[in-house]
Amino acid sequence: MQNFTFQNPTRILFGEGRIADIAAEIPAGARVLITYGGGSVVRTGTLDEVKAALKNFTVFEFAGIEPNPTYETLMEAVALARREKVDFLLAVGGGSVIDGTKFIAAAIPFAGDPWDMLAKRAAVTRAIAFGSVLTLPATGSEMNNGAVITRRASSDKLAFLNDLLFPRFSVLDPSKTFTLPPRQVANGVVDAFVHIAEQYLTYPADAKVQDRFAEGLLLTLIEEGPRALREPENYAVRANLMWTATLALNGLIGAGVPQDWATHMLGHELTVLHGLDHAQTLAVVLPAMLQVQRAEKRDKLLQYAERVWGLREGDAEARIDQAIVRTRLFFESLQVPTRLSDYGIGVEAIAPLVAQLKRHGMVALGEHRSVDLARAQQVYELAA
Amino acid sequence: MQNFTFQNPTRILFGEGRIADIAAEIPAGARVLITYGGGSVVRTGTLDEVKAALKNFTVFEFAGIEPNPTYETLMEAVALARREKVDFLLAVGGGSVIDGTKFIAAAIPFAGDPWDMLAKRAAVTRAIAFGSVLTLPATGSEMNNGAVITRRASSDKLAFLNDLLFPRFSVLDPSKTFTLPPRQVANGVVDAFVHIAEQYLTYPADAKVQDRFAEGLLLTLIEEGPRALREPENYAVRANLMWTATLALNGLIGAGVPQDWATHMLGHELTVLHGLDHAQTLAVVLPAMLQVQRAEKRDKLLQYAERVWGLREGDAEARIDQAIVRTRLFFESLQVPTRLSDYGIGVEAIAPLVAQLKRHGMVALGEHRSVDLARAQQVYELAA
């Protein structure tokens, strides 16, 4: 096991009806800005439920945080929050809203252009406190300290991490996910699956617990993902998916082990240049990445084949092939296509994708820093 | 899944050499009281290493916290801490030292007799901040908010929990466990195993992740426990055991599921009246408890038989029997006997044990509150 530091202070309020408990988690007298995305939290009544819980606070609203939240939109929220002297933020939505709210929280007290926090890794030394009400299990943002922000003007999609950006609390009410469109449910399952893969499918580090936990989360996604699509109002299924997606990226399974994240980096460029959903990009890139990196990942791929897919018989290389095929088929069973061509993207798109990676400095990715631009190109080609 | 609230703010510094990092975790200028047990942390040099890391602090020492830490001893530390105006505690040792330090932390600012925090559930509203350097993986106290304290004068062994009693940080350096006596290593494995069992072997609650995590921890103990005895200086093995014992009781696998803890309550009386090590009591009680409660625990026992012991064939009742036998044999393989008679305790001891349970109000234990005094007696008899 590698040395690690682990701390995750986010308070999780899990279960049906927990929105009613949020007032006790916010400092009395706070001026609260509720942030959200499109109209779904309005239509489903979740926003009204949140506002009812906050009836003793001064509340402002900022709507319109988009999937792959943009700097351009978020800076409008920053202006509103500064103007109204907001001192607590409450994100109501999925990972994009929560990621965007993390940016707002750090940007409000930031001196200078907040984009520097991402592009120039400028130090984040203060942030406004915030909580979240999660409506879409997928990214894990509700219990971690990271965010990914897109700048439309320059086609950049960049991540930042800071310990000031853990939510103070997050409400996980599985019943709030009953009405999600199937595409979002499926995307969430794929997103969580690939988060786990990035922390698990690397090389052995004598970290038995982290491996078992990762495998347990993957098995749960494989069992519950398709059921969530078939039985959208099955509370137990939704509860398992919701807690799995949170634990997939809260620092626990990644503590003390090597991590990859090359699939995410290649995926980000697909979203920026072609507008694919984040999870769609992961479904496209991961199987190809595993194939291209199969020698480096051999031991863990064999373990994955056995413990996650039950493949114990026959030639080792064939088991690895089969595990990658099963991974692809699992994504496709959720109606998430896994080929660039399925999204109308031809091979001529690959050179510009690789050029974007180069521009973003993504020239030595993966747990061994061995995914250079040539390998990245191979991955895109294999995903064609 | 049941509704739950989960928050665990303890910062874990894991790995070889991490004692050197503790100074940064303690407020500058703090007056620090180092608490420890017998001479082992002196002999091994761990205490010197801690003091070297604290060279810029005013440091006091309190030695002599015993296994099953007593009110009587701990109140001496409280007096010292009050006299010297200590404002940070640092426990160096195993679960007993950390539990004892939690009591000291809460007792220092307590008005009245601190024993009331346990015996009368008096409100704990303040506590001195503290950290820990763990030298014995077993109880999980290094990352939870609970403690068990014994009062010698009245033969009481009682638990208390409070969110102010999470350590600010805990150092987990696996190499510090190389020199542990085999008996303590074995006890630690049994203790962690039974902590998991108390949260896992109850009844199904549609909590797939918690089940998978619990199973992953049990499998790791089964693989690594015997190896730690055979290869005491195998760092990877010690690291896996250490992280497993911490995760066995940090709130994670118990969130959203029913919990039992009857085995612990019956075990406490064995320690108080007969002086058995805590883990020895658990090794004696658990197999008998599973047998007596086998109807209530049937579904989970079958799952345990399959996923932890690989028992998939044959009659269900036989599989349950076999799983209980395997549990017992596992404890015995670690040289921890599982019968009262192995410790020289005869059947005449049972009535006084049951009387103690009655005196402590332990008359409706277990996840269904169905372990009454008659059942408790049955358990002790079966363990004879």
C-alpha cells in the first residue's frame, strides 16, 4: 500500500425525506444562494421542498448551470453572490451543478480572474461554505473536493481540487432520482463505473481492502444499473446506486493506490469538441484504453476478470479480452454506445482531439505516465 | 437501506514515517499531554519518535493506561491535564489508550463526576482536541467517536459515543506493529472480525455496498491475519490489517443497516468478572451467539457462508453450521480459544454473568432486541 492521507469531512444525510433536515446544517442567519440547472428540479417539486426547508433564511436563486458547467455562466452567479453578500451556497442537482457551485464558492472571495484557479493553478485560500441536495447519482461531487469546469470561449475543460471544496453536507434522497430520464440514469452508472476503473484498473499495490471495495462497488453497479432502468421507482435499487456513486469517488477507494485518469482526460476533449455527454465519452474511451494498456494493466485486468465478471477458466489473454468485451457490453446494455462512429464521429476527428490533448499538456497520462500522444491516438483509433 | 447520517472527520496519516508529520496537525503553542499504556511504546522507540516530532510543543506525559482502561486511572490523567492546563491530547498506543484518551478529553471540561457521562448518559458538550498514533490495529477507536471504559470499583464496563470524540488525526504506521506480541496481533484480528460481524450478520436491508464492503474486510482478515503471525515484518500484510481494522468500525459499513452488538455486551461481562482479553470474549461468544440466533440471522448467515467462506453446495442448514464452524476454526487458528472451558471458566460462572447483564440493563439485545436474559444464558451455555 502506498502512503496516503485521507480525510473526508462531508456530512451525508441519506434517505427519503432528508431535505427537511438541511436547515439545521446551515448557520443561522445565513444568506443562502440556491444554485440549480434546468427546470427539472422545478418540475419535480424538489426546489420547492428545499425552499420550504429554508423558510427561516434569506434565500436567492441562480438557475441555468448547464451540464459541463461553464465559466461564463458561473461568473454570473459569482456576480450575484457578491452583490447580495451571500454567505452560504446550496447546490440542488447533479454533479454539474455541484461542480459549478464549488467554482462559485472559491471564486466569490478570489482576487483576480477566478479562471486562474484552473488554468494557472492559482492558490485557493478561501471558499464560501456550501451544501448540496443531490438529484442525480453519478459524479461523486457531493462527497469530494474536486470540480471540472469548461470555458466555452477557449474550448477548455479543466479540473481543480481543494480541501476547502468539500460540501459541508449533502442530502442523498434516492426517491428524488425516480423521475430521472433513462439516459441520465445510464450515464450516471457509466460515470461511477469508470471512476472506479480509474482507481482500480492500474497495477497491484498490495491494497486488498481498496481492491475489494472497488470490486464491491462495480458488482453493485452491474447488478443495480440495469434494474434502475427497468424499475425506476424501486427505492432499494436507487439507494444502492446513489450510495455506490458517492463512494466511487470520495477518496476512499483511491487512498493508497495508483490512479490512472487517462480515460477521463481523453474523454474531456470529446465533450469539448463534439458535445458528447461526459459518460458517453468514458464509455467510448475506457474499453479502448484497457486494450491499449493491457500489458501495463495485466495483473489487475485478470483480477477484474475473475472477481467482477467471474471469468476463471481458460487462457489469461482470452480472459482479459473477455473482461473488456463484458465492460463494453455492460455500457451498451444501458444504451450508452461505445464507438465514436455511434456518435457520428469519424477518424478525421482524431487528429484535432490529439492536438487538444497536446495543447492542454496531457502528454504523459496514466498510472505510469506512459500514455503519450501516440498512445492517445491509438486509443481514439481503437474507439473509432 | 435504512436512512442514515454519516460523517467522519478524522484525518488519517497512513504509512511508514508518518509520525514525523504530526506537528503540522496540532495547533501551534498547544500544551500537549501524551498518553500511553505500558512500556512497549518506550521500548520500541515510538514514544521517542513522537516526542521528537513534538519538539516545538510543551509536552507532558501520562503513562499507565491499562487494557480495558479504568475510570480510576484515567481520572489521574484528568487531574494532571487540568493542573497543567493541557489543551491537546495525543494517545500513543492501541484501542485502550485511545478509548481512555477520549474519556480524558471529555472529562477535563466536564462539571461534576465524569463517570456520569457513561452511567447516566450525561450530556457531553465539550471535549479537548486530541489525536492518536496507533500501534495496535484492533478496535477502530482511531477513527470513530466511541469509547468503552471500565470502573474497577463497581465491575462496570460501559460505552459512550459522542461526535466531539473523533480524533482530529490518527497516524497509522504499519511498521510500528512489527514488534507486537502474537497474542495482541491475533486479538486485533478477532476484534476487527467481530466488529464487522456485529454490523453484517443481522438481517438483509437491501444494502448491497455495505454488505460487499463488510465481506471484503472479512476476506482480508482471513487472508492476512494468519500471515501477520507467520511473517511479522511483512509490511504489506500489516498495512492491510491496519486499514481493515480501522474501516471495520469507522461508521461506514454500519451506515444504513441494522446492527447487533449483543456479542460485545455478553463479552464485556466476561472481561469484567473473569479478566479475559476483550477479543477472547468475542471469540467465545460469537460462534455461540450465531448458533442461538441462527433463525433470525438465517439470510445473512447463508450470504456469509457463500461469499466469505465459499460454501455454495448442499443443504442450507448445513452451510450455516459450516460457516459457524469455520468462524470458530479461524479464531482458533490464530491461537484464540473459543470455549469458556479453555479459559478455566465452568458452567457455575454463567449465573453471575447473566446477573451482571441484568444489572446493566442488557435485557433486550441484538438487532431485533430479542436476546433477553434467557437467550443470553443459552449463549453462555453453548459457549461453555
